[in-house]
Amino acid sequence: MKILDCTLRDGGYYNKWDFNFDVVNAYLEAVAAAKIDYVELGLRNFPQEGFLGPFAYTTESLINRLTLPEGPVYGVMIDAKTILSSGMSVEEAVDKLFVEKSESKLSLVRVAAHFHEVEHSEPIVKALKNKGYIVGYNLMQSGGKADDIIADKARQAVDWGCVDALYFADSLGNMDTKEVNRIIKALRTHWKGELGIHTHNNMAKALDNTLAAYESGVTWLDVTVTGMGRGAGNAQTENLLAVLSKTESPYQASPIYDLVVRYFDKMQKEYGWGSNFLYFIGAQNDVHPTYVQNLLSDERYGPDEIVGAIEYLSNAKASSYNGKVLEQALKLNDQIDIEEDGSNELIGRFDNREVLIIGGGESVLKYKNGILGYISEHNPIVLSINVNKNVPVEYVDYYIISHNAKFLAERSKYKALTKPIILPKHRFNKDELSYLNPEIKVFDYGLRIEEDIYDIADTRCTIPSELTVGYAIAAAFVGNASSIKLVGFDGFEKGDNRQQEMVDLFIKINEFKQKKEILSLTPTSYPVKEGSVYAPFI
């Protein structure tokens, strides 16, 4: 018996292969402690449209960043379709996606194929075997196929001479034990090597079918933790180990039980009410609580605006409520100098290189390792909108500021910065500019706010709202970026006014007469084409 756990691969159909790395690390430790034989870390893919998490690609760089405990053999799966539809020769496509086994922490590659793809799969499995990998071959949707068709596919696998384990999959979850045994018998007409089974739980028979297959000589058994997988899910790792614990099996169930309880069981939702940090800070600075209440209850204002307003109110003797004082605190376009043009120093500065703009969304923390890895591997020009605590300064080339609230809230951070800053000087008074490190270079690029307008000129841009991303994208255009990538632009909840404001801005940007590729590499709800920081560079 050989147990193969494919939670990170099959479970990814529910979360776009976007697993929390704390969960991943706990999972890897648990399956190793449980003495699981094989662990499938994810899929291997060419870049796909839309955002997919790291385990949709399972690149070598990702694998090298993981701590893989000793014990299991680690692998990935690739769909035959991925290679066959690549537009390249099979050999070239395999070379693009896989290094030599001697250069990888992987030892196993499984190829998943529909029955009509079997005739075209020989060069795929041979190319992988020539690279030194253990090769598994999975016949998808095996249920209901005629005996002679199943037998013929097994014959072809025998003829290839390089498949180590031949799998059949209950992709539709509709097999029973009789069907399992029929398929095994048909495969055994020609195939005398190791057999594997991958079950689905649509009819609550995944574990029974797995055990029946084992009784009939199938030795490779697929499972996932809590059955996490496409559709109704798979045979559960913990349930199979529970059955085996009654035998003299070498497998250890307890680590998986602990993993299930700690991470994979459904967690309760958290609620928030009562006082909070902003009320506390307001009270410390003699700010009337009505200011804080109004700020928190108005969906137009995000964390940056709220913190900036409270900073202002703390210095404005706001112990009694005055609506006009609140308006002043939130007046982000209080331009000190009516001259809106800046200098022309940004023209061509990015020298036809890719520009990566970092926003303030929670995805920057969630995908921090992926983002930093992307910067290291692709070497873009990095523009950070304001100071982002999740991105070390050494990864940033320029900081972008367009209005006062966020800057005032974090002014102490700017004194220590050693990287250049891009901002519209006319929107900052001398006292505010004095918060900057006097040793750094400041690029003065002008900014005008005009409803329904998005336009870019050499010394200033015109944008429809107080959104720094519009200013940053304009700066990338003027700097002659070859393409513009975004991370950390997650979006707001439906019905939040800020969401519509951002959507309207991106619509204007998309309509702008000068066209450049703009791609969000983390998930976004804005009208921007999506990619992934984890996609390989092909």
C-alpha cells in the first residue's frame, strides 16, 4: 500500500489553490509525521487568465521556499491538455515547465488525461521519464467506459514502457465497488504493474471504493484531508488512517487528526462590536467621540482617511463637535499652491521596464512571499503607494503620495526613507514637506482633480477622484513603463461607495487613448485583467 495525499492539488479547486502558508506548513509536517508515502503539492501550469494561488503552478521557486520534511516523496500533477494545447512541441513544453529531477525536490509527476488524450500522451510521459521522474498516469472519468476501451488504454501505457503507476479516477463520483472491480479487471488485461485509484465522494462511497480497490490489488490510494477536493470531494485521509489504525499499518493517524481539528474543520465566524482602537486614540487626544462615530459610519472613508482625520483633529482642539472642522480634516485636495504643473523629470525615467505598483490591500500581507519573490525574479520598477509595512524598503524603488491624510498619519515613517518620492508638491505645505528626509530625491509630478476626466501630460495628470492609484498609473505612463502590474488592489465590499469610485477610475483608465498592459497579480474586484504573482516566467 502506498498512500498519496493530494489535498493541495485537488483541494485547490475550492480556493483557487490559494492556501494559507501557515496551513501548508502544518499540513506538510502532519503528513510527514503520519508517514504518508506521497504528497502531491499542487498542479504545474503555464500562466492562466485570472488569479490563481501558488499551488496552481507549484513552481520550482515556490518549492524551494517550502520546508519539506523528510519522509514523503513529493510530486505535482499536470494535465495532458496543458502540454497538448501549449502551441509548442511536447518536448519544448515539458522543458519549459520541468527541470531535471536532479535539480528539483520533486520526484513524482502525475499526468492526468481524458481517454481521448491517451493516444497523444506517449511523448509527454517519455519526456518526464527522461528527466528522471517517477511517472504516474491517471485515466480520468474511467467509470462507464467499455471493457475493451479501458483495456486498450492500459495496453498503450504498457507499450510506452515508462509509466510507474497507472491510475483510474472516479471523476464523476458515481462508481460502486462492482464498477471498481470491473475496471481493475479490464486494466489487468494488459497492465501488470502498479495500479492506483482516485475516488470522489458524490455518492458517499469514496472510502469504500478505495478500500475495495486495495482488496483487489490496487496499491496507490489517493486521499485528501477532510476530503477537500473538487465537487463532493475525495476519500478522507483521516478516515482511511482510522481504518488502518485497526491493523498493523505503519501509518500514524494522530497527526492528521490534529491537523483536521486545528485547521480544516469549519471555523466560527468572528463578530466585532463595542469600543475599538480609534475611539481609544481619539479619547487620548481629546477628540470628541462624535467625530470618530461619523468617520466609522461613513463608507466613503477608509482606514487611511480615518487615521489621517484623527491625526488632524488631535492637533485642532476638537474636544467639541463641529461639522466644519470634520470637513476640514477630510479635505484632501486643499491645494496650497494653485500652480498644478510639476517638473518634467519623470519623462522616460522607467526606461521601458515593467512597473509594479503596490497598493494597500490586505492581499499584500497574504501574498507577501509571492510578491517579494516576484520582485526578486522579475526585477520590475517598484512604486509603493504610501509606506507599506509589509514590503521592506529594499524592495521599493519609489514611493508615491498624492494627498495629505495618509501622509500625515504616517509622517514619522518618511523621515527615515532613503528612496525617492513622487508627489505633487503643490498639494503639500512647507511644514508637511519638512517631514521628508531632506537627503532623498523628490520628483514633483503635478496633479489636477476634475470629474470624469483621466488625462496624462508630461508634467501633470488629471484624474477624476482622490485616488492615488490613478496618479501612480499616470506616473508609470510618463516614465515610459513597458507594462504596469498591480498588487494589493483588492476591492471593497459590494455597496461600499469606495468600490464604485475605484471601478469608475479604472473604467476611465481603460478608456485612456494611450494603451499599456495593466495586469493585477493579486485578486481584485476592479475591472482590471488578472494574472498571478505565482505564474512562471515563460
